[in-house]
Amino acid sequence: MAMLLCCAACGEKQSGGISSDNSNATLSSKELEKEVQGKETNSDLNGGDNMGKILIAYFSATGMTKPLAEYASDILNADIYEIVPQDPYTEEDLAYYTGGRADQEQNDPYARPEISGSVENMEQYDTIVLGYPIWHGEAPKIIYTFLESYDFSGKTILPFCTSHSSGIGSSADHLHSLAANANWLDGERFAAGITREEIESWLTENNLQAASVSTDPQAASAGVGIFDLEKKKAFQSVLSALSIICYST
């Protein structure tokens, strides 16, 4: 990749696209970089069709929701954040209809379990894929805590839940008021054993796609943009290095 970038940049020098004068070359490079950045779209970051930068946020008390969130993160090349309770849930806490902690929280409209840690720079994300299990037909109250902890104005939220039997039902609808200024998409319920391919199909149906590979030769020659190298994103910031290589030849 480095060799290709060098060839592209040096080729412009030979054809007169970049002046051999260093001061003019710096100006031309900056102008080119500005032009490329101006053309950059949301799909160049991660996700497709104006979904912008994506965060996969999930809560998984028993491990059922976690692999689905990881599938989504891998498919979209998106950041992932696990919602971890400050006070972890035990098996006894999660035992249904025993009067345990989970039962008490779900029956208490004011329950807001504390979260350990937080999302850094939430403002950088445009779309949140939010995953959680179904507890007594609803999202766990720690999801309420999460939604009340940030400003989701103008962001898109795509929820999904995991359950052996219950559908997503009204669980997502009841979350809407906690992020009223967000754009909520219709959610989906997934059972155990869901495959990566099924998650990918669901994301595609909701216009969420993996980061695109830049094929713009100007982006390559300017050393900017995002490139997918065998499913690994590499941020190219080699503008000055290319200039040195070209002018030393």
C-alpha cells in the first residue's frame, strides 16, 4: 500500500500536477487534502447511506446478547461498548419470580442501576445499535440508565433484543421517551443461535454497511482517507513522507 501511495504522489510530480518547488508543493498538497476531505462522506467513516459513525452498545447479563453485538461490530467495523453494571448481577439476582434483584428493578419505575465506566466522546457517533436482553417483557433498567446518561439528539438508534420467547414488543417503545430527540428505528428480536449472516442481513435491511474502501486516486495521493486492508482499517497520514520521497528522487 505504501508503494502504491508513493507511486501515485510521485507520478503527479512527473506530470506537472505538483510543483517541484517545495513551497508550492506544500500549498498544492494542502489544497488537495482539503478537496479530498470535502468529498468525504459518512459512508467513508463507517456504515453506509448517511448513517455516519456507528457505536454498538450492549448489555449482556448472561452472555446471550454479547456475540450478536460483536457480530455487528465486526460487520460494520464499528466501535463497541459493553454496558457493565457497577454491581454485577449474580445468578440469584437474575432468577425470575423469586423477588430477587432483577425482579425488583423491573417492578420499580424509578430503578436506575449504576453503570461502570462511560462512553468517551459520545458526540462523535451518529448511529447507535443498542442491544439488550428481555427481562419480564421489557429492557433491563440499566438500559434506562444508559439512555439517560447522554444526549442522543439527532442520533439514530437501532435497538435489538435477545430472548428465548418474548419479542421486542413494547420494550423499545418504552425507551423512546428516554431519548426523545433521537431517530428511533424499528427493532428486532433474536433468539439463541442466531448466525453472523442473519445479523448482517438485518443490518443491511436497515441501511447499515461496512466501511467502504476508498478508490479515489486523489485520496491515495494525498495520503488521507480510510482504507480496508483485509478487514482492517488503516488511517493513511503519510502526506509529508510522500513529499520527502518524491523530492528526493
